[in-house]
Amino acid sequence: MSKPVVAIVGRPNVGKSTLFNALAGEMISIVKDTPGVTRDRIYADVTWLDREFTIIDTGGIEPDSKDVILSQMREQAQIAIETADVIIFITDVRQGLVDADSKVADMLRRSGKPVVLVVNKVDNFEKYMPDVYEFYNLGIGDPVPVSAASRLGIGDMLETVAAYFPEGDASEEDDDRPRIAIVGKPNVGKSSIINRLMGENRVIVSDVAGTTRDAIDTEIVHDGREYIFIDTAGLRRKSKIKEELERYSIIRTVSAVERADVVLMVIDATEGVTEQDAKIAGIAHERGKGIIIVVNKWDAIEKNDRTMREYESQIRQVLSYMPYAEIMYVSAATGQRLNRLYDMIDMVIASQTLRVATGVLNEIMTEAVAMQQPPSDKGKRLKLYYITQVSVKPPSFVIFVNDKELMHFSYTRYLENKIREAFGFKGTSLKFFIRERK
Ligand code: GDP
Ligand code: GDP
């Protein structure tokens, strides 16, 4: 299921990071750290009541001169408009309304995106409320007073934000055309791959109706089946600052991956797999999306009979957290193997949506338990009662046991392997939830 994306925009020092941390730290559903992926806090998954969304902090750099601040804010706002479903525009009651706030508010209003105007640092409601009313002048709706530092008003703010979420993620969920995000570092060949795929097939390029974001999606018909490609390369932004470029590229990747069923993780064969690739692939892995690793520029390297195996072992090592991902070696320049991408995409989607009957799952679990005894601790042995699949995309399972503490991750991994041996589930991660039943 695709989760809404919420972006935070605001001047330096109004409290963006503080708000982000308050949301990410307390209400975040703790996702296990992905090995090899450094977690810079640009985005986080948040669960609030029964709603899940991804929050992104668009601002990182703090320029010193006033002109730079405004241009920087415009840039942030533009990124938010392009990638988010809802924008939190945060201001500071202590600094009051400043000119840059009004300019950015105008820009956000014209975009037509849902905006929640948040006034921060209202640590004392009685004292500061009179100053909050001034923010009505921005003309972007009712100001929501919060204190990010003391976590006041956050619940009301989230309620206002969540009211803008698409009902049950309506528009895109109704659309059963596969959505494929093409991600990867700059210059690995993302655009070339899309162009090549378009060149060989009947093509309609369109803004896909019903998307709440402004990304230009490309629809490609192959063998009578429609596929929507989400390109993260298309919207290129010029910036002199390297950290800023990297931040924007990550924000765009998060937003594209969020909307996708399958992610094509493009790697440049002439460079090999790098730590930055691991960071980008981690975004898709954490979100449980279908993944295909596409090694591009295969035409441009010297090859012998061992080359493919050498690439594979290097990729498996650097991207060790996703052994389930399929690897393809292609060339956008010559078109080599690109047509096989569609079969691979179909297969990964089948894996993502596969449902296994409870009876069959329990047979496999019983057999697995008979073959390898479950772990024990201090004389108490793990008992596995029952397994059932609770959802798809990614396929998720609940295992009922006598004592959660006894369920070592290596035993879960063992069961996962048994399930994969039986059903494949190629190209998708699997999730396991362990519950106790006395
Ligand atoms: P950013 O530059 O927008 O990310 O702002 P920060 O989150 O770094 O916060 C800037 C400063 O404002 C820091 O010194 C924070 O401690 C302070 N701050 C943030 N939220 C609040 C708040 O709710 N009340 C008060 N009094 N200070 C806050
Ligand atoms: P993007 O930034 O990931 O969209 O990368 P581009 O599609 O713009 O490609 C970057 C550069 O790599 C361009 O100069 C392309 O011509 C080149 N390129 C892309 N795919 C291939 C390929 O399969 N083989 C070779 N030799 N060059 C490629």
C-alpha cells in the first residue's frame, strides 16, 4: 500500500528538525536498521493512531544571508510541492511573521497542494495565543499552534494533516496497472532505460490522472499490458551544493518508491556497486517494495566467463540485506536484455501479491520444525503453534508461539527460507510478526 508523504517546509530555526524528531522519535514504528544504510534523518516512517505516513524534512542547510534564505525556501517548497501529498508549513511565534513566510505561503497556495500552517514555539498557550492570530494573514488557513520542543499540540496538528490524506489511498489503489519506479544515482542510465523502453513499444506519455503528486509518469504498453514508469531522473534540479543535491535526490527517491509496486534499482556496471547505491536500495527494502537490481552499461565493460558471477558476489555483499532481489545485466545503449525486464516485473508483482493458504503454511512449518529443533533457553523450548499470512505487498506472516523471547532471528530466517523454497517469493521481502499465545 502506498503511504502518504508529508513534507515539512520552513525557515531556518523555526523548529523543523525538532518537529521532525518529535514525530519520528516518538511515534515512529521502529523499522529495524538496515545494515549498511546510514540513517540520515531526511525521512522517517510515522504511525499515528492507525494512520501510516512518511515524513520528510526538506531543509537541511542554513544559509546566512537573507536572499539566500528566500531562494533556499523557494527551492524547498518546490521540492515539497513535487513530492508530497500534504505540506506542513512551519513558522515561529517568537520571530513572528516575516516577509519570507508570506512569499513562500503565496507559492504554496498557488500550487493547490494541501498545506497545514503550523505556528511553533507556542510553549505557553495563554501567553502566546494572541500572537498566533497574526498568522491568519498568510491566507493559507487556520494556524495550528504547537510546541515541538515540549510536544504540545502535536496530536491536533496530525489530525489536521491526516484529514488531507486520500481516503483509503483511493485513486492510485484502484488503479491496478503496475507502477515501477526507476531509482539510482545520477548518470547510471535511468533516463536512457526509460527512453529505450519507450522506443521499442507503443507509447503514451501522460500525466496519470488521479495522482496527487506532480511527477510526470510514463505509461508504456507492452504485450497489451499497461505499465506506469515513475522516473526520478526527469525532474533535475540544479544546485551547487553537493549535500543539497543529495538530499533532494533522496527525497525524490522516497516519494517515487512510496508510490511504486516494483523498484528498478539501477547500478552502473562501469562503477560497480557503491555505498550510495546501498543507501538508495535501502529505501525500497525498508518499504517492502518489489526490487530488481538492474546493472546497466553492460556493453561498456570488459567481460569474460566470470564477470557476471563477480558482479553478483559484489552486489550480494554490499546489498546483503536484500538477498531476495533479482539481478539483471542490461544495456540501455544496445537494448540488450531490456525486453526481459517486463517478465521480471510481472514475476516480482506476482510475488508481492501471492497469498498462501494457512493450511499449506502450517504443513511447511510443521515439517521445518521436525527437521530442525527450535531454540531453547534456560530449559524452556520455543513452541510454534500456528502461522498465517495476514497481508500482501509485502507478504506478511504472523507466527504464534509460546514465548516471543525464544524466537531467535536465525530461526525466523530458517522458516523464511523454507517458505521461499516452497513458493519462491522472488524479488520481494517477507515480513514476520511473532505473537504469543498462552
Ligand atoms: P530548524 O532549523 O527549523 O530545523 O530548527 P531547529 O529544530 O533546529 O530549532 C531551532 C531552535 O529552536 C533550537 O534551538 C530549538 O531548540 C528551538 N525550538 C524548537 N522548537 C521549539 C519550541 O517548541 N519551543 C521553543 N521555545 N524552542 C524551540
Ligand atoms: P540518469 O542520470 O541515471 O538518468 O542517466 P542517463 O540516462 O542520463 O545516462 C547517463 C550517461 O550514461 C549518458 O551519457 C548515457 O549516454 C550513458 N549511458 C546510459 N546507459 C548506457 C549504457 O547502457 N551503456 C553505455 N555505454 N552508456 C550508457
